Amino acid sequence: MRIAVSGATGFIGRYVLRELQARDVDIVALTRSAPPRAIKSETFRWVALDIANAPANPYKAMGSPDVLIHLAWSGLPNYQASRHVEIELPTQLAFLTSCVRHGLKRLVVTGTCYEYGLASGGLIEDTPTRPCTQYGLAKDRLRKALFDLHTQHGLDLAWLRLFYLYGKGQSEKSLYRMLHAAIDRNAKAFDMSGGEQLRDFLPVHEAARIIVEVAQHEKLNGIFNVCSGRPIAVRELVQSWIEASGGKIAMNLGKVPYSAYEPMAFWGSREKLDAIVDSTAQPNKDTPDRPAPAPVTPSTNPG
């Protein structure tokens, strides 16, 4: 099986490549230009392909893969930027439509829990989507357009709604990086929200494993939450993270306002996902299974 990965040099993409390397597959990693030297490439092939300036037949250019795992998306972590709808959405749709029309038969795309908008509580995949961010709106519209292609062209399509991921290599604006940066400079306190909100966090290496397992399932179509299925209070996560790091920093609660576009309590249902993937897999040894970092603002990328 040949699997191509767009967004291969991004936060999630690097973990997906690592997961694929442990499997018996032919890997094609897509990059806008030259591949980064920091990522080993002995076991996969790099293809320079800019989605915004894709060739006439991008499917052929990437080696006619059996599956495309599509992770690429620009403009984050500014979730309210108009470019998500005005620029990124049409660019993404044009690229993926061209891939399908030229022969792509299986597509796995990462969506976001921000498609649900301000819905509260435990969210199942059939929960109506009412996005209140430009990013969530763009992803929601892309999903609907791609399922039209699924119907018209017989495309196998899995849409994976990512909740809050964490791990090494995360954005500097995520709590994972911000908290440890504060600990490293021996700060006495860390400004954050009141920490009462409930969220759903998942290690990025586990999300990568799920993405790859779904990609290797034939004839698997539909929407799937990629999440832990367990709501956790942000302040509890932060405290556990501090203890795991051995730091002495104190939580300075209430210094950052709660997000206007996230409900106080929401998490994903794992029932549909657990029916198709092994939920008992052991954590990746390279990424300790520590408590998840929580966003002090909505800066931790959920998709």
C-alpha cells in the first residue's frame, strides 16, 4: 500500500510519518519545498508539492497513492482569521477535488472539534455543527464539499475531528511550550484562566496511530471523533503537568479570560472510533504519557 501524507513536516505530520515507518507501507511525504534535514527520510520518499500551486495532476505528481492522509492547513493558530474561509478553503478544495478527479480513491482528512461550535457536554459525530470560528467554518464547509465528492465519485472518505492534542514539537503558543518555557526560566507563577473548563486531550502520538489505522482500513467512510473521550478540568491538568515536570511554578489563576468561542465543558465520544481501532495500544515510548497541557487561551490547535 502506498500512503501519501500532506502537511508531513507539521506538528501532527511528523508523528504520522513516524507511525507509518513502523508499518509495511510505501510512504510519500509531501512538502512545499526541500525536506527539512531534521527529519530522517531513509524509509520514505519526499515530494515537493505546494497545494496552493499544485500541478495539473497532483495525484500523479505524488506517485498515485492508494491513500492520501491530508493534514495540511495554513493560518493557525489564528482561528478567527478570514483567510481560513477566503483563501484556505478554496485552495484546499481545489487541490483535493483535482486529486479525486485524477484517480485518488481513498482520502483521510483531519477536521476539528471547532466544527461543533459552542455545543456543550459529550459530543457524538451526529451532533449538529454550528462553528463560531472562521477556522471551524472553513473545515465544516470543506467536509460537506468532500462528502459530495464521496457521493459523486465513489470516494472512500474518512473525516477525523481532532480534539486537543499535545506533545513535543507543538506550537510556541500552546500551553505545552508556554508552561515549560516559564519553568525553564524559573518563573514563580504562570498566568492562566480560572481553569474550571472541561476539555478533551489526547497525546499526539496516539492521534497519529489512530490516523494511520483509519487510513489502512478499506471502505471505511464517515466522521470520527479523535479524542480521549474523557473530560478533564484544565486546572487539574496544569497542576499535574507541573508536578510531572518537577517544577515549582504556581498557577496564577484567573489572569487570562475564558474563551468566547469555546463552551465551558465539552468532550468527544469515542464509541464510534473504538469500534474500528484498538483503544488498548501502549503509548509511544518516545512520548511519555503525561497529563495533557491545556490552553491558557484557545491556542492549542485542536485540528
